[in-house]
Amino acid sequence: MTKLREIYKCNICGNIVEVLHAGVGELVCCGESMELMEEKTEDSSTEKHVPYVEKTGNGVLVKVGQNEDHPMMDNHFIEWIQVIVDGVSYRKSLKPGDKPQVLFEIKADKVEAREYCNIHGLWKS
Ligand SMILES: [Fe+2]
């Protein structure tokens, strides 16, 4: 049984999927159950992952690492940043070398933000 917007990962091939419509079946990839990625909300280490949301004149800026950027190296980087506003989902994929932040040019009062680190998993604000 899945829930809307859950993120699942295949620990064999690395496929990552988001549930767009919930169903009763179990998600399977490479012959194994996919792992539900928990949305973490608190960093215990010094490296910060919880997305930091800032409203600017141009829209909603989401940063990973408020004072110091999260690494964006080939083997450790933020794969994507997503915001959900009034049920509408916006997401940008990032690659190594990019800055770990995205400016979404939208107006919003209440913003839910999520990001995915290829090593440390899924985080939300
Ligand atoms: Fe990380």
C-alpha cells in the first residue's frame, strides 16, 4: 500500500520513484521490494540537509545547507530539490558542481520543501 508523494528506491539498480497515485500493491524493482525513503527532518551531524526555505522578491529560494553549502561532488551531491505549494509540485534536478539551491519563481505562503542527497537520503523542511 503506497501513499501519494512517497519516494521509493531500488537498492539494487538505484531507480528512484515518486508515487503519483496511491495503490494497494507493493513496489518491486530488480525482483526485490523497493525501499520507502523516510523523510528526515533533523540533522544530527554538522553537515546540514534539512532544506532551508527563504521567500525572496523573485520567489521561493530553497537551499541545502544554510550557512555552508552541502557538498556537490561526483560521489556525494543533492540530486533534486522539490517544493509543494497548494498541492502543486515543482522539482529541479541538480548535478555535481551545481549550487545546492534552487529559486522557484512562484508566489507562496505555505511551502513544503524536500531534497534528496544521494548518500544521506530524503529530507524535508
Ligand atoms: Fe549528504
